Amino acid sequence: MDDSLTSVKLSNGLQVPALGLGTWQSPKEEVKTAVRAALDAGYRHLDTAYNYKNEDAIGEVLQEYIKSGKVKREDLYIVTKLPMIHMEPKLVKRSIEMSLKKLQLDYVDLYLIHFPVTLSYDGDDENTFPRTEDGKWKIPEKSDLLETWKAMEELVDLGLTKSLGVSNFSISQVERICKIGKHKPVTNQVECHIYWPQNELLEACKKLGVTITAYAPIGSPGRPDRIKKEDDPIAMEEPIIQKIAKKYGKTPAQVLLRNLLQRGMIVIPKSVTPERIQSNIKVFDFNLTKEEMDEIGGINVKRSFFNFMGNMCENHQERPF
């Protein structure tokens, strides 16, 4: 087993599991099965969000496993995220408290700003993506990302989260936060896979001491049809990936994950299938050669599967992409 890649050291000194379970789009009953399968397979890093509306189901399983002695709270690394409707500084503390209540935890290990654009809050905590009449996201007249960050920092001081981070942020946004931050972001969670390798962002964040956490690391095969395009490439069918998988007796998904781990990233593949969840963690017993890494890096198809989010807030000053 290659222990050097099983965990990543954050800028605040904490060691975190380099591979976690993503839970986006996982309905409550499915997510319970997924979290049980993940904990049984040895996962200790679980990624959720207020917006996913499954924190309560995850909390139930966590309690079940902690109370039965199967896992200890201090061995878990639980991540959740501030929704865009709660980015007004006065709403931030209440939002994490709502998440903690659902998760049945006293603190999370990492709390992220989910997306750098604030959405209008109308008092309805369930209306996480308010829309205008033309279907775009509803945006308040005024918002200040740095003030949101300052409100996030208080959560560390209060012991509600151990670390802070961001998600879907551009290089300049991460730089601005790092410049003013008392508590620096430890990670930027972004879409990253062979077709969207984030080379520039990775280098820039490295200089700032910020890790990259890759969502959609195997190319998000389960993303909704409404955001799929007919000509979208399929990462697991990429000939280079299939060739390398065959050589090592591994699945294409395992090769895709291993590639990002060897690039120094944290990966959070999403699955609700116990067999795939078990398979995805078996990535620490083989190494890709420099030639294989270069070959994967040389794939010249470039495609983001999540850039539609930028189109939902196209005139906003904080639109990240």
C-alpha cells in the first residue's frame, strides 16, 4: 500500500484522508446505504452540503456507527457547505448550526463556501436556488464575499468547524480570501477530471498553500441528463485510461482517481452503489509511471461538465467561470 497518498496535510497542520465519498444528488435512503457501505469499506471522509438536502440522513448513519462503537467521531472527516442563500454574514452562523443539527454533530471538520455568488434569501430555507422570471438565479443587489469569509472565520473560533475552505472559486477569488484571511482556506473544491485538469488553478493554489479537492473525478457519469450534451466525452471509455486499467488489472475509475491522487489532490468520487464505493477506495496499491501520467495529461479534449453554473449568474461580479 502506498501510504504517502492516503492522506494529505493541510496548511493548518491537520492530516485528512485523501479519498472521500461525495454525496451530491444522493437521495436520503440511497445516501444511507452509500454511507454505510463507505464506512464499512474504510472511508472516513464524507462530503455533503446544505444544498444536497441529505445531511439528516447522513447524520442518522453517523450516529448509528458512533453509538455502536464501529467508528469514533475523531477518526471521521466530515465536510459540509454554506448555501448561497445564507451568504449574508448575519446568516452564516445560523446556517452551520442548522447543518450540525441535521448531521447530529457538535462540529464539522471542514466548512466550505459552496459557490462564490450570493443568492437572494427570502426567509425560506428550503428555497436554495431562488430564480428570476427568466430562470436565472435570483441575486441580491449587494453582497460581499470577503465579509462572508469573515463571518466564516468566527465559526472556527467558536469550535463549530476545524477548518474552512471554498468551492468553485477562481484563482483571483482564492487569492483575495488568502490576503485578508485570519483563517486561510485549506482547500478549493472544484470540478476536476481528465477533460478539465485545472492545471493553472492547481499551481496557483499550491503557491498559496491551498489544496485542490476534485469533485466529478471520474467525469460525473451520473450527472443529470439536463446538463449532459450529446458529444460529451466519457472519461471511463477513454482509450488511454482503458489501456492503463488493463495493464494494472484495475477499473478505469480507479485509474482516473489514482491519476488525481498522484497530482496531489484530494478526491471525492460520488456513488450510491456499494460495489463501486468499495472499488473506488482500492487505489493505494498501484502506481502510475511518469510516462502514464504524462500520457493522461496529454489528453487534448477539454470539457467542463458544470460550467452551466456560471451561466446562471452571468452578470455577477463574482461569477467564477
